Amino acid sequence: MKVGIVGTGMVRSSAGFALALTGGATEIVLIDMNADRAMAEAEDISHAVPFGRPVTVRAGRYADLAGAGVVIIAAGVSQKPGETRLALLSRNAEVFRSVVGEVMKAAPDAILLIATNPVDIMTDIATRLSGLPPRRVIGSGTILDTARFRSLLGRHLGISPQSVHAYVLGEHGDSEVLAWSNARAGSLPVRDFAAQVGAAITDEVRARIDDGVRRAAYRIIAGKGATWYGIGAGLARIVRAIAGDEGAVLSVSIRSAEVAGVREVALSVPRVVGRAGVVADLMPDLDTAEAEALAASARLLKEAASAVDP
């Protein structure tokens, strides 16, 4: 499957690199306003192909997206000092007017995979701009937050994160909800598993893991300016689920008809992802506090998205 990646920066490059190593694409086309940068990134990534999966990596123009099955959009502008979130959203909406229009001209049958922050609101904007069914405009959502949650739980329990089944719901941001009440390790509720292996989940442990998930990006940005490896791998995982028609359950964001009593809002819940995009939504059982927090997150996102005219 041909995959296009539009936008500048390390997220774009990391996603292309992860795809080259792990598979999911037969061709990767990098598009950037800086053509020299795109050509250099494509050449650099292509040199990793002998160590990964067979794939052609090249730079191109929007017309080269023709026939693409997925187009990752990582284009956008950075927040200026003193700039409000709404002002940033308005500027990124302007960028998306151009980018989404060009992508749809070249690849009208592609699934759009949105990686620009704030990703839930940009997913909503891309859905409105493209006119595509919501199931074909997918935001990376909380796929990275969920990975962080599973990683920290696995570390505490002394098991592989692949054996932890837990999700982060709602916004990819400060209002996100860690769904502790239905987290499982192996076949057991995570608290039961923790008791059996002598790694009790106390209030202190829970607070530490919550902070580790919720504040991870802030710590990484403070240390090196941005995050890119984790989200690059997450984007590659979504592409593989689509390319392989896997029916994988992933916490991704789409514009949903209704979540937690809020209509037409883009946020993350577990969803089944395959060749057609999102093919089913899975609403987990939540305790009262989690349900209320998810509703609050949905209201926040709805209000922010409604304030931006794409």
C-alpha cells in the first residue's frame, strides 16, 4: 500500500522510519514545502530499508499521492510565545484548508491519518474540510498515551507491556482519562494481578503512573524540545492495521456521533481499525468518576472545536 506523509519535522520522519522498519507500506512518499528537506529525509530513511522491510521511499509532490491508501498529515505551525490556544487552532485550520484540499484532489480514496496537535480538534477540522465519512479521518488520538499507560503498568507489575490491556480515553491532552477500572493484565483485572505478584497498586502507585502518563510529553519537551519516536511508532501501527485489514483495537480519535452525552465530537475510545478505517467503536465500562471525567473531556473538546471555523 502506498502511504503519503505530509508535513515537516521529526514526527513525519519518525513515522516514515518506523514504517520502513516494521512494514505496512510498499511505497512511502514524503511531501514538504521544503523540497530539499523531504528529499534528504527520504534518502536517509531509504538507507534503513535493507535492515527492515522492502519498501520504496521517495520525496514527491501532492500529485504523487495518487493511489495512496493512507495519507498521514503532520503539517501545522508551532505556538508562538503568548499566543492563545484558539489563535493557534485558527492558524492550523488555515494550514489544513490548503493541505487537506490538495490531498483530496490527488488521493480522494485515501484514509486521512491526522498527527497535528491538538490532534482531536484537528481531526474534527479535517473531517469537515474533507467531506469524508468520519471513519476515514482518523486522529492518532491517545494511542501514545495508551502505550505510556501500558508501559508504566507493565514496569510496575514486572511484565511485558504487551500483556497489559488498558486504555486512555478522551482528549490527547490534559483532560484525558486513564481507565483504571477496566485495566487488565493477562486475563485478570490489574488489581488482582498486582496482588498475586506482590506489586500492589496503592494510591501512591496509581498517582505516580497517572502523572507519568499525563506529564510525559511535558518532561520530554523540556529535555529535547519535542516528542517524535513514540508517536512515529504509533502512526506506523495504525497504518499496519489499515493495510493488513487487521481489525485491531486501538485508541484513536474520530468525530463520533455521540460520546458521553456530547454529540459530534472527536476524541479517543477503543475502536476497531481495518482497511475501511474505523469499523466499530467500543465503549468500555467505566466507574462513575471515569465516566464523569470522559464527559468533561468531551465537552471541552466540543467547545474548542466549535470555536474554529474551518
